[in-house]
Amino acid sequence: MKPIHLLLTFIFSALFINYAQAQVDINGDLEKINNPRKLPAGWTHPAVTVISDGYSVTLDSAEKQQGKYAVMISQAGNKVSYATVGFNIDKRFAGKNIELRGYLKTENAESAGFWLAVGEDFSVSMQGPNAVKGSTNWKEYRVKIAYKEKYATYVRGGAILAGKGKMWFDNVRLFIDGKPIEQADASKISLSRAVADTAFISNSGISNINTTPQTIKNLNILAQVWGFVKYHHTEVADGNVNMDAELFRIMPVALNAKDASAVSNVLEQWFDKLGTVPPCTNCKTFDFKDTKLRPDYGSIFDDSLLTPAFRSKLTNILNRNITKHYYVSLTPNAGNPVFEHEKAYADKNYPDAGYRLLCLFRYWNMIQYFYPNRHLIGDWNKVLPDFIPKFIANTNAESYALTVIELICRIRDTHGFLPSNNVIENYRGAYAPPFKARFIENQLVVTGYHKDSTAVKDKIKKGDIIRSINGVSVEELIKKYEPLTSASNQAALMRDMPLTYLLRSQKPAFEFDILSNNIQKKVNVDAVKYDYDDFAVINTPPRNSPGYYLLNKDIGYVYPARYSNNYMPAIKKLFANTKGIIVDMRCYPADFMPFKFGGYIKHGKAPFVKFTRPNLEAPGYFFIEQPLGIRPDVSTYKGKVVVIVDENAQSNAEYTTMAFQSSTNVTVIGSTTAGADGNVSYITLPGDLRTAISGIGVLYPDGTESQQVGVKIDKQIKPTVAGIKAGRDELLEEAVKMVMDGK
């Protein structure tokens, strides 16, 4: 099944499909039937050809929770993705919270649940304790989300099956502040002016731009001023300004400005129309001594661009002690940014020139003011003028999508996952060879098989080195696709490039030049249809494999991808008399381990991490917090602990490793990790392209960066081609040796 961020991306995309207008009665008992479609009236199977290919959605009169019918969603073909069924309410209500309650039953379901959306706010019951997996009897499940009357233009919700299996749902009800929605009062609060301003919802009115040196300069300063105003002006923060629409109002005028003075006058006149910002007599000043990163205002306050009078007005809106903002909030506890009310313009996979520049301006300013690792990515100010002509020059959906990907890759963040839609997947190719390959000793090496075929195994062996693909050398392919591969470091880049580009094709066959047992030869291989679930994870154990066991009587083994904190009592009992524990962190942990498992193995009092977080009151500043530590268990494990890492250790795996290695009995071995830590913040861009960033800075207590660098490693060790040929796990072998030798 796709990672949750991709899953939510596609589900959210379905929200923008044109539903028929619904009544407040959502027909949640599913008894009123739309005969032509054979589905309950008011319910839609919204994305049959896009998302839900390979699934069947039908009425079921045999399995139901009440009444005559339930709806069954089942996997109907070989393709494993997900299917949604939903309703739509284009009415507004008075209230603070909205809740969906409904009944589900499952059979061998990989993941099932309900989802609910209010405007651009979205929630799904498939995460955390409410995820429904396996085979279950009828049970009520709930999804609850804040209802913001000022911004809510619609309510949408429904059921979803992701992956394999079947699910039934029935008896769905909606509640506003605990009151059935049929009894809820209509909202008397007017929509915010930002929501009500729909002047440019269909197009920007800017289809072509003549690129000249002056045009680039004008757009460059426009983007900077527009972004500065977006995140500092109190009227914008209050939801009274649609900044997308404002950009399209001012852009044609700015484009025609003849010089810097004219641009400044145009922007100042526009700024004045947004509303007066009175002097702030009680705005607090910040103590910036614990600042990791300070704002970079680009060229805004340069003497040569904007007039002194306009610069003074912009200075007046700096640090206005804004604690709530229409376009951005901070998550509770973690404090990473949540970018809100950013329209996806999902019906425009090739947006017009205005929308394309909006994409650049939106993303660039998010990084400028809310990216904690801006100091690690070079001069971000140079990126803006570099990409303005690139976005203007886009001629079709593919060139636009690739330019967006190239822009995302500039921040060198493995969390910056690449957008995926039909256009991008077509560029990458629908086919892949039926084997696995990864870079080992700087060579692309076959490591296993996706399809257990004798014909494939006869042609290509484990340990074979791929020199060229379809007539192009691997070195040339790396140069071509490196700018389009999002990665914090070289290890993550080489991890992701094979599955994203190198081993993909639009043709159903591959030609390889390989080196097999020192013999050079050409091999033709029939391709198979690429599917994320089959190809994305290298050498992952089966889902039913245990998360912990004894390698021998002296060594316990923990595989975090199959671990649960609920296993801790059993782990303590099983590992009680062992000499050491090996934690194989070449995966993504299934549960949060730093404090529960970390407390079990903790020796000493050393802290393990400190964070830098953004501040709405002072956009662009990131402040360093005090280090965080782990409290040891009363009965701490006495033996040695070895943690194995490589490029597959990312984000939570890296954070967990940092926690473990603060203990004096822990040794970390392996190679460079993915270098992407910090809670993920999601970004929506025009054309319904979605990506993310690492939303907070994660440092060791001594200030050492983990971003791009990865975790600290005590002993470097990597797999070898010879080891792959022999079927050995050289990192695990070394870990076993270290435990047994007591080193």
C-alpha cells in the first residue's frame, strides 16, 4: 500500500471532483437507491478511472448493519490501490466541530476506514488506533474534525478501502457539536473575504508572458514583496485577503513597469489597498540570543529597488505578534508549520502562466519563512530568478510538472517527496524489470527478484552489475535524473533513483548491459507493470514476520518495522539473559520507540536531541529549544546494544537512533542515513501537486546537524558486491560479532 502521505494526497484530490448538489439528508442508512448507478442516492464512487481501478463498489443486501442494504468495497483485480465512496453537502452550518459516525465490517482488509473533509481541512480514521485491519465484525467508528464557519464552504466524507481485502459500511451519521446534522442550524457567519473572493478560480487571466531581463526583475521583486505581505500583514492573517487573487490582480501591472521605481510605485499602491496597519504599541520584542536561523528578506530592503516610503511601510508590518494566521498554523507540541487554505486548482494539470508563477511564488516563500534548514540549501534568493523563466517557458503538463519537481529538489530534503499524478507517472514509465537493484560500491547491483520467474533468474543473477539500460550508461542516467531526485544526501539520492527513474520505462521490455562474473553481456528482459507496493521497499520481511526474536541464546534481534510498544513485556522477558540486542534500523519503525524502548536500554543521563521551531510572530526566525532526554527504566537492560543503519533509515528511524545512541551501551554501525528528520509539513501546489518539507530542525545536543548529514555512526560498514552474490548480510554479521566479542 502507498505511504500515508501519497494516499491522503490522492484521496484529497477526489474532493475536487464535481459532485451533484446534495441535501442535508446524506442518506446515511443507504436505503434510498439510485437505480441507474446501483448505489445509494447521494453517494458517489468518485474516481473509478483514476484512483479506484481494480475495485468493485456494490450494494449488499446479505451483509448489513441495519435496514436492507450496506455498501461493499472489494478488490476486484490484480492492481492494489484504494477506492473511496463519498457524499457531499454544499451547505454551511453553525458549530465548532463536525463528526462522522458509521459502522464498518472488514474481511482480510489491509486498511479501511472513514474520511471527512470540511473545505480544505481533512481527516481520516485509517491512522492510529482507529485503523481497521484484517477481518472484523460490525463496529462503530468515528472521525472528528474542527468546523470553521468562517472558511467552511462544503462538507464531504465517506468510506475508503486501501490495499487488499473487502469492507462494508452502513448507518453513517453526521453531527455538528453533537447534534444530528439534520437538526443543525444554518451558519449566520459570513465567509471570510479570502474565501468569498473567487474572481480567479477558473484562470489567472495571464496566459503568456514575454520574458525579458526587466520582466524577470519585476517578477522577482513582486514574488518577494507578495510573500512578505502574505506572512506579515494583519489583514491577510485575519483571512480578509485572498493572496492568490491579489497576485493575479497586481501581476499584469507589475509586468508592464519600466524600471525599479515604477515597480515600487505599483507595489506600494497595491499594498495600500490591502488595509491600514496601525502602529503596534504593545508588540513585544524578541530575545534572539537562542536563534538558530534568522529571516532573509531577499531584496525587499535594498536601497536600489523599493522607495524609502514603501520600505518604511513594509517595516511597519514586521513582527506584529501574529498568533493566528489564515495561511499557516503550527501543530500542537511539535510546532511544525501547517500550510492552510492553499488552493490546489486540481482541474488544471497544465495551469496558465499566472498559476505557474503562483506555484513558484507560493513554494519559494514557504521555504523562505518556514523551512528550518534554509541555511543548508545554498542561496535560496538565487533560485527565484533562476526559475521564473523556467515556469514561464512550460509548454505542457509534463514540462510544468518536471519544473515543479526540479524546484522541490533544490531544497535537498528527502522528506520533499515528489508529486505523483498520471502525467508524472507516464514520464517515468509504466513498466519495470522484474528484479530489485540498488547501488552498492558505487555500482547498480541486482539484489533480488520481484517476480519469481526462472527465465529472469537464468538471465540475471544476484550480484550482477548493470552498466547500461536501454542503450544509455548508468552514469549518464544518473546525471540526467539527479536534478529530478529529491534527496538530502547522496546516499538517499542513490537509494531512490533506481525505482523512480532508472528502472522505469514506457516500453514493455528492457535491454541491459551487465557484468556477470566478470563477463560483459547484453540481456533482454520482459518488463512487468510497475506498482508501488511491489517495488518500493527493498528486502522487506513479510508482513507476518515477528518484530523481535532470538538470533541465538545470547543475542536478541528487533526489527522496528514490525515492532509495537505493546511487545515490551515479552521483549524484556525473552531478552533477560542475553549478552546483547541488535536493533535493525534499516526500515521505518511501526511504533514510536524513543522513550519506551529507549528507556529500557538507557544508560546514563545524556540528552539526545534539541529542536528548532518556527514562530508565527516572527516569520523566518527559528529558535533553539533546550535539549530533550530519556528517563531510564527502573530495570534497565544491562547488555550491549548495536543499532544497524543505512540509507533506508529515515526520519523517525533517524530520530529513534539518536535517542538510542545517547545511551553509553549503544553502538551505531552502518552507513549514511537519509538525512531527513523533523515532523513533516505538507504543501499543496497548483495543478494538485503535493509535496512536503522537514518542518522542524533536529540537532544533536552539541548542535551537530542531522539534516542532510544523517545520524552519527560509530563504525562505518557497507554491503559489498561479493556479499550480495553470496547471500550474506554483512552488516548483521558485524553486529553479531560485536555483541559476541563484547566490543
